[in-house]
Amino acid sequence: MSDTTFHRHRRLRRTQGIRKMVRETFLRKEDLIYPIFVVEGENIKKEVPSMPDVYHVSLDNLTEEMNRLEQHGVLSVIVFGVPGHKDQNGSEAYAEEGIVQKAIRHIKETNPALTVIADTCLCQYTDHGHCGIIEDGVILNDPSLHVLTDTAISQADAGADIIAPSNMMDGFTAAIRKGLDEAGHKDIPIMSYSVKFSSAFYGPFRDAAHSTPSFGDRKTYQMDPPNRLEALREAKSDVEEGADFLIVKPALSYLDIVREVKDETGMPVVAYNVSGEYSMIKSAAQNGWVDEKEVVMEKLTSMKRAGADLIVTYFAVDAAKWIDEEE
Ligand code: PBG
């Protein structure tokens, strides 16, 4: 006789075979985007102190890194530049011979099958470390849009497949879309950091990108973490302005936002698994406190379950290896 008083959910968990049959969410290698930090100079492969196994690499070491991605089946990379020179307006961000422009051309030449995404921001390039143009200590919205648009165009000119503006000025998606179109880049998509919270989880990245603001913080342009409705408004205006993908960042503490942005917009959604989220797991794993592979696969799969189509993660190559091991 069958039980009528309760359900036997455990039937579907009895063997690994059955568990696999009813699995609802899958992490694929195609979902992973690997961030890379490119620096001026030669023969550099230097570990970022607060991010074990993440490196600054110079152009001459870039191909080796890109080959490693391709070997493991990671299809896309997001490029961050660490320039040799910073100034008030971040002019290296849009220079034809800027570090990111050189890196993009390099990758497209040696590894043309990789999809190259350019992070479009100014904070690594300005001497004050803010993501926009400054006057009397105030971050100006509209003048920053011109510089960002020039940056995006120079990245597309260099061969970037996707432009990813991360600076959080209002109207950046519309301005960049217009600029790209006018410059003959109508077919280059924008992966907008549409929901970017002002987060303490970016700490290690600022170490890696040398982009800590020299005064104040980013709270007048990045979003306030408690706000959910505002996140949806940001996402919707980016869709109206012409974004092709929407990034939610950080990922782990914001999976509710990932789900809502996905459900509300139906757009391709990207979760950015940020530096602090990476380094916390890394350090716990190095101490033997958590199993790195199990924890990473669980959290990346959770991002997919929350509705992310793609994930930017410093664990991309490891995760690709682990996906192979499972198969
Ligand atoms: C630049 C930018 C940041 C990150 C990506 N692009 C840092 C910031 O806003 O301070 C963070 C990435 C990470 O923490 O992994 N605007």
C-alpha cells in the first residue's frame, strides 16, 4: 500500500542516475566568461596579492593565457587594462595605443575564435580613480558620457566583439549605442552593467586594477545595496536605451535581483561573480576549510538557477576543467 499521508521525494534522489535524470539546472562551459588583467611591460605574469591564481599579464604572455582558455573550452574573455599612465580625464582609456586596445587587437589576431568583451570604464585610467570626469570634487554625468563613448568606439575599432560599459553614469547605454552606430559599429552588442551595486565585494579587484578612488567613494553612481525596485528601474531603462545583455553585479548577495531582472525583462542576463566573492572562497579553500571544487560548482550553478544565462568569473577555467571531469 502506498503512503497517502506524505510524499516520498527521496525516490528521485535514490541513485546518481535518477538524480541526473531530474536535474533542472546545468552549468555549461559556454556560460563562462573569464576576466583578464592586461598590463604594460614585458614578460610579466604577476599574481594579484589579494586574488590567488589571478595574474597581471603583459601582451607577450597573453597568447599563452588565451590558449589555456581555448584548451579548456572557455569561449569568451572580458579584458581589463592596467595602464602605465593615468591622468585627470583617463585619456589612456580611449587611446588607439592604449593597453586594452592593444590587448584586444592581440587576442583577435592570435585567438580569433575567442569572443572578446571590453570593459568600458574610466576608473583604472583616471588619476583620481573615479569612473567619470570630475570638477570641484563632483563626478559629472554628461561630460563623462563623451569620454566613455570615445572609449567604447576605440575598443570596437580595435576589434572588440562586445562592449561592456561599467561606469554607472545615467544614459551611458544610449550614448554609447549612438556613438557606436555613428562610427559604423551597428552590429556590436552592448553588455551593460545595468545593475551595479556599490559593493564592498569589489575590494580585491581594486587592488588588481589599481582603481581605488583617491577620495570619497562610488556611492553617488553605483547603487545602494538595499534597493530592489531601483534595480529594476535601472534594468528597464537600459533595455529602452538599447542594451543587448544586462549584467547584475555582484552575484552572490544579489541572486534575488538576478531572478527579477530575468523575469521582468526576458533579456540575456549576466551575473558577475566579483573579486571579493572569489577571494573568500579561495582563502577558505587554501586553509582547507571548504572544498573548492564543490563550493565553486554549487555557487556557479546557483547563479544559473537564479536566471543568469552567463557568468563572469575568475573561476571560469577551473570550472571548465571540473565540467570536463564530471562528463
Ligand atoms: C570598474 C569595475 C569594477 C569591477 C568591474 N569593473 C570595480 C569597481 O566598480 O570598483 C569589479 C569587479 C570585481 O570586483 O571583480 N568600474
